Amino acid sequence: MSQESLVLVEQVGAVAILTLNRPLVRNALTPPMMDELQAAVRRFDEDASVRVLLLTGAGKAFSAGADIEFMSRLRDMPQQQVKDQVYKSFQGATRAIRLCSKPVVAAVQGGAFGAGCEVAVACDFRIVSEGAVFCDNWVDMGAMPPLGGLFLLPRLVGLERASDMTMRATKVGGKRAVEIGLATVCVEPAALRDSALQFAQDLAARSAPAMAAIKQGLRRGLESSLSGEWEHYVNTQAILLAGPDFSANVDRLDQRLRGFAPDKG
């Protein structure tokens, strides 16, 4: 595991841990860093030995957002270059996370600001420390959240809270994040890594085909209609019911239920 990598990768059992690795600048994001993140997510998405991805940041913060030096250069960058190069990296990484067929868990300590907030929001779950702070503060730079936050935040916390976070750059702490549906669990800072890894391992112990189908169904449901999704559910469920995971789990469930059967003697 090279300390020079912008994204450190480690595999613990069926969980791949991806760590944003610019701790001296609170993991401020650059195009090369986002390219590495995108490549790592895609690689583990195709790795059959990995069932869950866990994303975190080195040091005291998840991510301070886009690197300020890089952002300052955007002022003089042609619009087409911004579109072709910059958002190919930044939006490409959040797309890879959101479209990953496997669950992606964010372990958030310290700040998750701007683009860092959007990266965390793109994940399926957020396990946070009490010192975590979410702040989608693009408006403070005279810009808008471009990586998916405007679509995903209202669906997580409701339109008014999302408006407050994006239009006023309102900060949301760890405990509050759980209260409003932005995070799943809030733990003490010292327990974050172990708690997030345990959460990821619990997901990894479940049926991978079922998890992939559920994740795809949830994502489709945000953009589709119920009548259209009902047909999709039937077709996908038919495939799952014919698979080995369903057969094995039904047998185990049957055995457990037999253990609760009343004594007829």
C-alpha cells in the first residue's frame, strides 16, 4: 500500500477500503485524485472477491472539497475544458460510486465539504463520527453543487432541508445527520473505523445478487414510475428466485422455523 497514492486501497475480507489520501490538506480533491478514486471503484466493482466498498479519508477529515488552488485555475479555463476534463474526473468518480453494483459505505470523520459532501452523499450509507460536519457550500463560491447533490440531497433529507444546505451552506453535524436521514449511524470518533467496517462486513455477509438487484431497484425508483418498476421487479425477482442464494437461504429459514414449531407431543 503506497503512501504516495492519492487513494489508498486495502481489502479486509470481502470489504475493499478506499482512503482519500491528502491528509495535510484535509483530503482536498483534485482531478488526478478523483481519477484514482473512479478507477478503484470500477476495479473493485468487477472484483468477485469484494462485496462492499468502504470509503473514508486519511487524517482528521473526510474531505474539505475541491482543492482551492485547482479551483482558482478554473477561472481562466475554457468552458469546454472544464466540461471535458474537470467534470470527467469529478463527476466521473461520483457516477462510479452511485452506479457501482455493490454497496458503498462512507465513513465520515471531520468535514465533508463541497465536492466532498457530494461524494459522501453519492454513497449508499454514511457512518459518521460525532465530529463529522456536512456542508454543501458551493454557493459560497458563487457556484452550484454539480456532482449529484442537488438530485440526491432532497431525496435523503427533504426539499426544504436540502435547500437550506445548498442555498445557505448550512452545516449539519454527525448526530443531526442521523436525525434528518443524512446518515445511518453516529459513533464516537475513536470507534468510527471499526463501526464502519463492521457495518460493511454485515452487508458483505448478505446475498450479493440480491444486494445488487435491490441497489439497482432503489436507484431506478428515484427516476421512474411505480407501474414501470413493478414489471422490472417481477423480471428481476424471477432471476433471483432461480439462483443458489435464494435456495440456500430458504432452506435455512425453513430449518429455523421448524425449530419454533409447537410441540405436538
